[in-house]
Amino acid sequence: VSVDGAPARASNGASVAADRAVGQSIACDTLFVFAAGDPASFRDTATFAWLREIARQGAVVAGVSGGPYLLARAGLLDGYRATIHWEHRPAFAESFHQIAIEPSLYVIDRRRVTCAGGTSGLDLAIELIEREQGHALATQVGDWFIRTQPRAADQPQRASLRERYGVANDRVLKVLARMEATVEEPEPRSALARLAGVSLRHLERLFAVHLGESLNEAYRRVRLEKAVQLLKTTGLSVTSVAIACGFRSSSHFSRAFKARYGVS
């Protein structure tokens, strides 16, 4: 199903043929809603009304990747637990305070299902198969797809800091975690050193050895990577993104962005 019945075109140019358009009647047990890019920018009221009608008819409604954003905007997640792709989570949390968001791979709460997308879609599919058809078939499907390690719904969506940064030093990892948690209001270097339990000079040496950059450079990189995420997945202005990522002004942010990525 696509909004107008025409093929749905992906960002890589591939198209998926649609059997019908939003608004047409459809008999289904479960309706999966997919969205990517900037789901916050999708505001088609006819689609939201249609989704509410499908839900009223008793179907399970599932949102995948950015799909939970559409379900939330249609009012279908009020009072439910939900998850969403980590890239969309900041904007989702800002827009829907009333929804209990979990950092899970997927959440099944009564007749609402939400899934972070990516490979977690396979985990959800096999869970649904097990619930409806039993453990034996679920295991066979997992084997067919070479799924040697089943993942529970509450597994984290992202690799650990240790894996993402390729760093094993606990002091450096502790500081990186604080950096990621404080992009809006960066902490002074002295506070980071106290957190790590070492002198500022020693912490600078640790970052140089393990990351090949200074504390300030690492902090700026973390903030700029967060900015890229916000620019790609939200409708926030450049000024709003700059403030959200701890830059003094949009001009300061723009200079730092261009210095790192080579584009404005």
C-alpha cells in the first residue's frame, strides 16, 4: 500500500509496486507501516485517518524503523510502550512525551508492535512466527536465515562504546559516554578528568594514545556526529541543531561542520 497507489520509490532509486492506495479497504490481520528519511516531515492526514480506521477494525498495527513516528502522529501509540530506530529517537521523544519509549529492538504491546528496523526486523519476524506457529517452525526459519544467535526484544540497538570506538581503556570509555550524554551542554575538560579519576594531562595522553586526538577534538567530533544525525532525521533548523549540539552560534557550528566534512 502506498499513499497514492503509485510505486513507492526508495532513496536508492529502487521501487516497490503497490497493490492499492491509502484509503482503500483492506482486510488484514497485521498492517506494517514503514518509514525512513525524516518521518517527522510526513503529515498526510488521510493516511493517519486510514491507519486509525484499520486499528478500529481490530488489526494489529506495526511500525518499523521510522514507522512508529507515523503511528504516534496518528494517535495509535498513546498509552502504549514503543521503540523506534535510535536515529529517530531524540526527535520522537521530543514530540511525543506521553509515549513510553524503550531502547529495545522491538516492543509488542497488545495490538501495537514497534520495531527499530534493520536486522531487528528478522528478530521480530521470528518472534511473531513463534507466537503464532510454535517454536519448531521459528527455529527452522532462524536456521534458514543463518540466525545462530537469537536476540531478545530488550537487546540494545547499538553496539557498545567499546565496539564503536575500538577502545578498551575504561577511563576513555567513561569519558566518551559522558560526552555523548552532554552534547547540548559540553562539560569542561577539568570535569571530564575528575570523572575519569586522573589528572587533565593524563587524560589528554590517554585520548592521544587510544583515539589519536585531543579531548576537545573528540568532544567536537561527538557533537558534530550528533548534528549530522539531527540534520538527516529531523526538520530542525541549522540554528536549532547548533544549539542542541552545544555550539555558541550557527556561524560557529557552520565553521566546525565545514572543517570536518568539507561542505556547508
